[in-house]
Amino acid sequence: MLEKIQETAAYLKSKMHTQPETAIILGTGLGNLAGEITEKYEIKYEDIPNFPVSTVEGHSGKLIFGKLGNKDIMAMQGRFHYYEGYSMKEVTFPVRVMRELGIKTLFVSNASGGTNPAFEIGDLMIITDHINYFPEHPLRGKNIPYGPRFPDMSEAYDKELIRKADAIAAEKGIKVQHGVYLGTQGPTFETPAEYKLFNILGADAVGMSTVPEVIVANHCGIKVLGISIITDLGVEGKIVEVSHEEVQKAADAAQPRMTAIMRELINQA
């Protein structure tokens, strides 16, 4: 595993002429940020040794390097999901490669179903903590010496980055929620009973990504900030049939607010 990570990182270093310390996983709600990257150069996933290839509609498959404002950045346009059939090691492989490339801070976004009765469709939720509900743990197996065998997860989402995101949102007049994100394997949307269970467990929102990447980022010593767009509601009395297209539509509507926060935050990080 370590040899593959280092092989992939060596290939990317041979193509890179910038030295980013900031990475972004352009999940749902951050797609437009790719268009704001200047001086950019791109590498397709299919051309990168050992890299998986995204199969989900709406998720492109390339690494983008360049500048966002005055900051050198690396962006993943298209992430990998457990429900696509990948193992957790494959899902999180890019994060380990980021560590080899010198990434110090990671920004992630996702679409999620809100289980908190105070939430509305279109809300932005800054993730303060998560619940790992995946059947396979991304650190299962021999420990890669990027971090300890039993990494601490008491601050999986960096408190200082959360404070800065709150300040930026307040300055721009953007409403944000805070909450706990629960990650499931998917690809089904949740049943009403599952939504109820997840709320009882302490989740404010539920989705099918993010948690594995964040666990591995923490193991690698990378600071993380995550934001969810609430694209549907798993609240009793508000649950309706939902489709991937409706999730995308709700995410697109919230995208300008998400982008405004992330753009400023990345320049401050």
C-alpha cells in the first residue's frame, strides 16, 4: 500500500510545478469553485498510476492544480464512494497521496439529508463532528506510519477553521448551521425509520461520503474543515420521495453561498 502511495505521489510530483499545502475535495456544492482556479493545470484520474476512477453522474475525474486567490491549491474534481464498489483503502487513497505531496489542510463538502428538525432544505451545515456508520473502517489493516495505530479523533474537524468559517459567514450575512454528520455506505437514501434512528444517535445530517476521508486525513496529520448542504429532510412530517436529480438541484441553489465561504476561508488558511 505504502509503495503504491509513494509511486502515485512521485508521478504527480513529476507533473507538478506548484507546491500546494491546501487541498479541496470538490464534492456537491463546490463544483463552481473549479472555475475560479487560475494558472491551473489538470491531470486526469485515468492517467494517474493506482488512482480509482469516479463513476457517479455529476462527479468529474481529475486533479486540478493552480491558484485560488493568492493560495496554491490542489483540488479533486470527483471523489470516490464506498457504494461504487471500492474498498475503503481505495476511497481514501487520494488523501494519503495528499500527505505525500505536503498537504496540510483539507476542505471537503457534501450533500446530506437533514435529521435536525431546525434545518431547512438549502441550509449550510458546518460539520463539528461525525459518526462513522460505514461497515468497513478506512484504517483497518496494517498501520501505515503516517500516524499512530490508534489515532485520536477528539477534534476531527479543526476548531480554528470552524471559527474562521463562522466569522466569514457572519461577515457575508450567510446563515450557517452547526452539526454532527453521519456517514453511511449508501447508495439508497434513508428510510424514515433510519432517519429517526440516526437522529436519536445524535446526527444532524446524514450522507454517503466524507467520513472516511476525514478519518484518514486526521491519521495523516491534515487539518480538516467540512460543510454539508442540506438537500433533503429526514424529519418526521417533512420526508418526501427524493432523487439524485433533486439533490443536485438543491445543492446547485446553495452553491454560491458555499463557494463564498470556502473561497475566503482557503485564502485565510
